[in-house]
Amino acid sequence: MYKRVLLAYDGSESGQKALLDGLDIAQWSHAELFLVAVMPPITPLVPVEGAVYHAEYEEQMKQKYRAILADGLGRLAASGSTAKGEVLVGESVEQITKSARKVDAI
């Protein structure tokens, strides 16, 4: 039986289905549920040393991924479940693995 289930959510149609499938697993095993949305790293506008990041674009991306996370948490809540959620920044596989270790879901 699982004690903790970590779900990565991107808001896509397949992601929505996977979210509900993960919820079923968590409910079946009475596991604590964690949800993450992984934002890709922001690359500089000019790829050289001392490059500048576009602050407005970075803020738009952060808002987008916060909304994705909120959507996932809302879908879980509508299904009668609660989860802790977090937006992570970086390469997806690396960030999901780190988060799974952090919450002891592996």
C-alpha cells in the first residue's frame, strides 16, 4: 500500500485523466497526496555571459504554472480529496524525482 503519492500535473487533457487515475490510487491506499506543476527553466534573451532575463515573461510563466497547479488542486478538491501542491522550476524529470524524495513518495 502507498503512504504518499506524488502527481505531476500539466493541465493537458491526458494530464487531467492521469490526475484522476492518481487520485483513485491515493484514495484506494489512503495515501497522502502531493501535486506538482513543473515550470521549465527560463532561458536568457541573449545566451551569453551577463545575459538578461525578461522579467515580464518570467512572471507570465510563473502565473501560468500557478494556474495549472490551482486547476489540479481544484479538480482534486471537487473529487473530495485534498493535496499539498507546489510549483517547481527546472527540468521535469529532475524536479519530480527531487520532490518525490523530499516527500518520501519513493
